[in-house]
Amino acid sequence: LAMSSRNAYLGEAELDIARQLNAILRRTAAALSTGADEAGATEDAAKALVSAGFRKIDYVAARASVTLEPWRRDGDGRLLAAAWLGTTRLIDNVEIPSA
């Protein structure tokens, strides 16, 4: 779980849910690095976040690491997400490993 002042707004049960954000992003980034369809993988990640207990998903998106333009498989990438847990908006990002 990211070290963020926003975590102070979360109760113990919400902290358990919040930990799923990074785990889901890591699984999705790994899938993307092995050739998973980007649209399908990011949609599945958003659904997994809702299933985990997040109230609303603002975005799950693969982007180029430096420019934040849409990710291309031949370049460095980051998987970005913003999701609401109760009244707290959490953000996270992970590297998309090179294939």
C-alpha cells in the first residue's frame, strides 16, 4: 500500500481493500507485458477493483512512461489507476514489464 496521507482517511477494513489496488495493477501489467489485449485487460482490472470493494473507478490506463501518451508495446510503459474507496480517491501506478 502506497505511503500516502490519504491512507489516514481509511478504516482497517478499507485498508485491506486499498491493498488490492496495487495487486490488481501488478497482475494487469504482467498480463500486458505478455501480450494481453490492452482494452480487455484494463477493463478487467476496473471490474476487479469494483469487485474488491472500490466504489468508483476513474481510470485504469496504460501510458508511455515518460510522456504519458498512449502506451506502445515497443516502449516503456506504466499502468495508471485512480479509484474511490468510500470518500477517498486513491491513485497508483506500476511499471509494465518489458517483454
